[in-house]
Amino acid sequence: MDDRPAYYEFFAGGGMARAGLGDGWRCLFANDFDRKKAESYRANWGGEALHVGDVRELSTGQLPGRADLVWASFPCQDLSLAGAGAGLKGERSGTFWPFWDLMKALRQEGRPPSLIVLENVCGALTSHGGKDFTKICEALAKERYRFGALVIDAALFVPQSRPRLFVIAAREDVAVPSSLAIRHCEERSDEAIHKSPHGPGLLRYARNDGTFHTRALVAAHERLPKRLRDNWLWWNLPAPPLRNKSLIDAIEDAPTDVAWHSVSETNALIAMMSAVNLAKIAEAKRAGRKMVGTLYRRTRSQHGAKVQRAEARFDDIAGCLRTPAGGSSRQYVLVVDKGRVRSRLMSARETARLMGLPEDYLLPTTYSDAYHLTGDGVVVPVVRHLATSLLGPLLNTCAVQEAA
């Protein structure tokens, strides 16, 4: 008998949540509508649990057994600050609702999951003035879940700046020990509040000190109606060990799928830089050692006109990978060594490393498909930390309850 906790993985992409959960968990069902991503899922995990198709067309009859955990990284495009602002009414992010219809149907059938994790961009906290976040919380409360949220920046685990929102819900009958969550915020001393980087006038949380309970999350919680705040849990997630991977570890000298730019191409990028970014290049040259950075081309307003700028960083952290919708959204690598500046697009394998995927993870054969897969995923070590430090212990509590 396989006694590992079981899960369903919705909006699965290439199975990055599965990679993070690892062999200690058992996948009963996975779903994604993107056939190219599904090819990668099959290549890495097999296709036994995978159903390729629109979540709107699924029924609970296709969901086998009973899941201890449901993971759903539902589409972020309509909730993103870079999106059109359609929110949960949008074509993509609105797929949350047919997914949630499945969760409601599972409860009606007597097999609601013990835990549900919803992962999305931090823009979900403020979309439509916070109304979309309230709707998500209302949906959870109506199905008798207690819930809370964490904002986790992948930079704690990998050299990539990628803050993401994780809403974690526990079924009402799941006993949540005080070591894993508290029901109400704990007010610290005036001195501690004064020293908080989030400023005075905000209640801070003694267990996380703002690391995962950010100012935006606190504000979103305060906007919730009292009936929803009564269902709220402040999850206690320990900080991970210090990151031991640097950006230079992820970057290849001779990638096979992208070429280094010519001198003129690199100079063209440098010519698009503001004085602030040119100063970063100059500082990297003065470092006296090989410096690796990254660059994005962005459209900025200047004197009432839109201009394209090249923005660089040399802080040992890459910018947030994004699903490419055109050349400007792909990230570049900059290498400054012995006074020389070189540039190129980031390779597919480098993007995979920035997502915490192992070296033997099979990527799509085309560059665009690989970049799309990784830029649209969840960072593997973040999932692993959540599973080890919070989700697993919560399910162990469930097991003890049932045994008693």
C-alpha cells in the first residue's frame, strides 16, 4: 500500500510543482491545456496521471481517489501588473472559477482535499482594488476552509527575483497547531514596530518579521471583511537556509541555443541605457573580476514620449523570468571581464536553473517553447520548502487525528 500523501496538480505546465513535492508525494492527477507543455510533462514524469485539456471541460469523474493536497498555479496574465487588468473576469485568470467548481463538487461528493494551494503573482492582492483577492477568500470560506497567504521571493532559494503569492487553505476539520500558524496577529513592542522596514502603524507578526507577510499582504488582509478575517491563518514558515547558488553558477560560457552578440549589437544595448544603468556597467568594470549581470529591455516614458531602455543589474540576482510575448520580454546576460562587455540572450538551460530545475530535466527542443515553459512555472525549491516546512507537517497532523 502506498501511504504517501496524494495530490492533484492543476495548471501543471511542465510539472514544476511535482518536481518540488518530490518522490515523497504521489500524483493522482495532473492537468494543463497547453499541449507543448504537456509534452514536457510526459517526457519528465510520464503521462499516466496527465490529462491534457481545458479545465472548463473537466468533471470530478476524471479525478481519481481522494487528494490530500490540490496545487493550482492558475494563470496570472489578467492579474499581473503588466496585464490588461481584467482580473478574475479575464479569459486566462478567470479559469480559477471552473477549477473552483471542481473543488466544490468534490466536497459535495464527500472527498474535499485537506489542503489547497493557490499560486499566482502578487498583483492578485491588489487586482480591482483588492476585490479579486476578496473573492478568492470568499470562495475558500464558503467551502469551509481556513486560509492564509505568504509572499515568497524565489531569490531566497535561487538567483532570481521572483516574488509570488501562495494562498494556503486547510479544511475546517484539519487541526492546525500553533507551531504552524496563529489565528491573530501578534503586536510587538513599540521599539520593534519602529525598527520594522514596513514602517510604524502596522502590526507585524512575531514569527516571520515581515519576510513572508509583506506590507502588501498585510494591507490585503486588512481590506477583507471581518467574516473572512475570522477564517484567516497567519502561516508560520521558517526562513530557508542561506542561498548557496549565485548567478554566475547558472550562466554558461558556451550555450548551444543562443549566440553571443557582436560588438555592435552589445554597443546598441548599451546605447539604450540611462545614466544610472551606464554607471552600473562602469562599476562592474572597476570590480577587477568577472562580473555577471542580466538585462531587460523595457518601454519607459520620457518627456511625454515612450522610449525603449535597457536596464541592467549586477546584484547576483537575475530579473524575474517572464513568458515571452516578444523579443523585449526575454532576458539578456551581461558579462563584464577585463574591461570588455559581452551580451546575449539567456539560454533555455540557464532559465531552467533559475527555476531550480535539475540538470537532467528534459526541456523542449525549441528555444521559444523552453523559455515559455520555464517563464510560466513555479520555482521548484520554493515548493519543496513549503512542502517540507508546512504542507507535510499539516498532513501529518491530519494523520494523527484520523489514527486517534
